[in-house]
Amino acid sequence: MSRYQPPLTLTTRMLALIAEISEQIGKLSAMDDSRQTPQLRRGNRIRTIQASLAIENNTLSVEQVTAVLAGKRVLGLPKEIQEVRNAFTAYESMPDWKPGNRAHLLSAHELLMHGLIDDCGQLRRTGVGIYRGEQLVHMAPPPSRIAHLIDELLAWLDASDWHPLIVSCVFHYEFEFIHPFADGNGRMGRLWQTLILSQWRPVLAYLPVEAVIRDQQDAYYAALSAADRMAESTPFVEFMLQALSLALQEAISAEPATDQVTDQVTDQVTDQVAKLLGALDGAAPLSINDLMGKLGLAHKATFRANYLKPALTAMWIEMTDPDSPTSPAQRYRLTETGKRMAVVQ
């Protein structure tokens, strides 16, 4: 019995992008440790999660996702907050999974969709069409074929001797074509491509390619549709390789030890935020009025915007009563990270 081979036409563009990506990975891997700190990796993971969920219409910002994962209260839809927690758990669980293992695929979906749909971790049992607005753009295979198609695809994934970059992109397209779950297929396809790539080159586990896809969302869907029309994944593979190259380019050119989550704070750490950290260093928890008094400030809105909010976002200070943010008894104190930053300043 011959093995399934997903239809693909290898193009000169793919080969050029593979060479470019391989060179970029070499540069990223050779960078000093300051580019790959736990803080930066966590920042990139947050960007990945926020972007992948934003593609699925989750409205939470990077700052809100950061706050959710820090255990802080966020004003948002319970469903969207649950999606963030689930996605973080799923991405953090990647090292435990094998890409070609069906049970691991189902477990990942269960984590990703926990509390969001009834049949999380189960292959769909109903037909499904994918719509953009009111237009049907893809009719997925019937449920009676799903188990066979997924097992065939996973067997190919395990046995393929194609380049891992090509394999990951082809799998992503074929997975979306099959649409094996009732919901969550887009975020699962992106998660599983990251898993495949991370097992080839560990540095790719934290590459926020989803942020590039989000910024080129129309082109992402157009590439999927073009591949459907051609009955092969070629246009989608070219798009994804380009997205990977762009994400790597951004990662290489990023300033050391910074990320999108903390850019605002970094810009001000030697000015307003540094003064706030100094005011709290060695002190008992202080109220907003006490802090403004120590800093010689009179305008509360300016204090909140330029001092308090950036320091809270960076998790250098914390509330003594986070469950009641507006409590008259609310006080602020340095976190352990904030104490270290205060010493550095």
C-alpha cells in the first residue's frame, strides 16, 4: 500500500526562501543570550498567543493578554480570557508532544478549547463549511472521512523526508483543508506548525510568526483559497515561508532584551518609572496620594498614565488588593523584579 503524498509543486521561490530562512536561523541562534532571555521568550510567546487568537476575532490586546497570564483582573469577555489561558497552557505543553501522534493532537485540542466547546479533544461528527462573510470558501470533507484523513496525514508527517520547513507548511495547509475539529482548527494548525518547527530548530518555538500572519490576514486566507483551487498546497507554502522569513527578520533586528510588551516601559525606565521605583524602594506599601506626594506631583491622570500604568504593565509594582483595583485602601509595592530594577537604577 503506497503512502499518501500531499500534492505539491516545488518552486524556485520556495528554494530561495528555505536558503534565506536557514541563514536567518543561523544568525538568530548565534546571537548572545541577551536576545534569548526567559523574559523575551515569554514576551514572544504572549505575542504569538495574542496574534493567533486575534485572527479568530479575540479582541484582547497584548497588554491585556500579559495581565491575564499574570493572574490580574482584566476587563474582557470571559470566553476571550479563557481562550488566552488555554492557548498559553497549550503552547507551554509543546515539549511533551510528538507531531505525528494522534493522541497528542487530540490532547492539544482539548487544552486549547477547554471550556469553549463541548467536544474539545474529539474529531468532529458533523459537516462543516468555512465562510468569509456570507461566501462559502471551503467545504470540508465529510465527518465519515476525518479519522482516516488525519491518520494518513500524521503517518506522512512521521515518514516524510522533505525539508522540515516544507513539511510544516504542507501539514498546516492539509490540516486546514481537512478541518478535523468542530472549532479551533485555525489556531490548532498554527500551533502544530510551530511544534513541527520547534522540534527541528528549538529557537523557532518562540518565533511569533502568528503576528506576521495577523498583519497579513487577508493574504493568509487568499493563499489557503488559492491552494484549494489548485488542489495542492504550493501557494500556501510560499506564503508561509515568506511569513517565517519576515518573522525571523524582525526577531534578528529587534533591540536586545526588549519586546512589544515592555517597549513603553523600557523607554521610560530611566525617567518617570525609575522615580516611582525609587519612591517605593525600601518603603511600606503606599497609596497613590502618598506616592504623588513623594514625587512632588499634583496631576493624578498624568501620574497614572506616565508612572503607575507602565510600572504595573511591566509587573515591577503590584497592588496590595488586586481584586479591588479602585478600593480607597489600595496600596502599591515593588515586586521582586521591581526591587531588582530599583537597585539597578
